Amino acid sequence: MPRQKALFLLLFTAVCWSCSGVLVKSVSWNPLAIASTRGLLAGITVFALAGGFKGELKIKDLTLVHFASGLSLAILSLFFIVAMKFTTAANAIVLNYSAPVWVAILAPCVIKERTKGRDWLYIGVIFGGVLLFFAGDLSPVGFWGNICALGSGFFFGVQALCLRFLKKGSPASAMVIGNLLTFCLGLGFWGPPWPDSRSLLFLLALGVFQMGVSSYLYTLASPYVSSLELVLVTMVEPILNPFWVFLALGERPGPFALVGGIIVILGVMVWSFGKNGESLPLPPREKGHGNS
């Protein structure tokens, strides 16, 4: 797959992810039950798109890295939801997108992908844009919520590293495992008052399109971009999220948000185009492995 196509898939993934705010707001049910249901529907969707057990999902090929990636996805999903409950939405989103920092620190040691000085510069610029976007809503309150949000960012980074490590080792399997783990961990929160028929439609959209299709596209792109790109390019997601809320609910972003959004989008574009033509090192799994 050409690198440009992989970047386009990542951007489309970010667009799907960005719909979560407006869709979750439209579901009348407790958030952990919503996450659980979304995980079940997303797991089934990725399983179907990957061709099931007759396609790229082979039980005999599963490794500890698949389960580590899946567990990371489940933990980051639940941490993020808890963070949204115990701190401000702005804090949760900004700290969740600390992921590029974790990837930049860990990638050279874990998967031998070098983080250059230029990469650190763009991480600072893009993260600064996110901070500016949410500047008016950031708050020091909610200590444990902020800790959970930071944890979700760490596991977001770990998941990206795992997917790059897997490369051709069926990363879609990791997404199925992660979404089904999320379903299981949140299953105990299912209960009345049950969602109405309108909410069920939004739940279906959350599970199938917002999480399921996007998860599969994310795994398709993962072998052809760096682990840092897996998290940096998708940083347009928190900028798009309020845009959909504005269109659906009329909540207008302020002037700082507009400037921050422009910085993030331009930063991602310039950084991505600047890396065109750079070759990616093979993850350790690729060297002499039978699935290569």
C-alpha cells in the first residue's frame, strides 16, 4: 500500500473517531455500558471485515503481542471513559493525546524506530495546538480523572507500538481481542434504564462505524506508517469532535479553539509531507519470522 493511501486511511479513521462525542451524547445509558456495547459491535465488525477465521484472523498465529495490543485498547477505552466522568472533557482529551510523547520515548527501544529532533519539534507544535484548542476549558480539578486520562494516553501509545511490532502478523486480530475485552469488562454495567429505540440506532453507529470500521482501517494503515504517525496524524480527531457537536447541537467553538485547530491540522500536514520518502525500519517480528 502506498504511504499516502495509508495516511489517508489514518485521517479517515480520525474522522470516524471524532464522531464519538455527538453519538455518545445521543445515547441515554450509562457510559461504561455504552463502551461495552460499542466494543461488542466493533469486535464483530472487525472480525467480519477481516474475513473471519477464513481470512486474516488465524488463532494459531496469535502471539502475546496481540493480547498486549488488545488489552491496551480495552484499558485505554475504559480509562478514557472514567476520565471523562471525573475530570473535564478538555483535560481528558488533552491528556489522552499525550500518546505521541510516550511513543517518541519508547519507539527507539521497543521497535527500533528512531525519534528525530524534528519529530519532537512537531510533537510540541501539534500538542500545543491541542492545548490552545481546549485552553478555555482546562482545569486543575479531578486529580484521579486526570491520572486516568494520562493512563489512556500511555496505553494509546502502547497499542500503536504493538500494532507496528505485529506489522504483517494480523493486527486486525488485536483489534478484535481489544474490543471484545472492552465488552467483557463493561458487561457488569448493563442494566436499566435500558436505551430506547433511538439510542439503539446511535449505539449501532458507534459500534459498527465509529469504532468497528475505524479500527479495521487503523490496522490496514499500521504496517505502512511509523508508530509516531499512528498517533500524531490521528490528533486531528479532537479538533473534529467539537465540529460535529457544533453542527448537530449548535455548540460554537471559541477563537482560541479555531486557532488551535488550524495549528494542529497544518502541523500534521507539514510533518507528514516532510516525512515522505523516508523508509521505515522493520519491526523485530519481521526479521526471520515465519509469518513475514
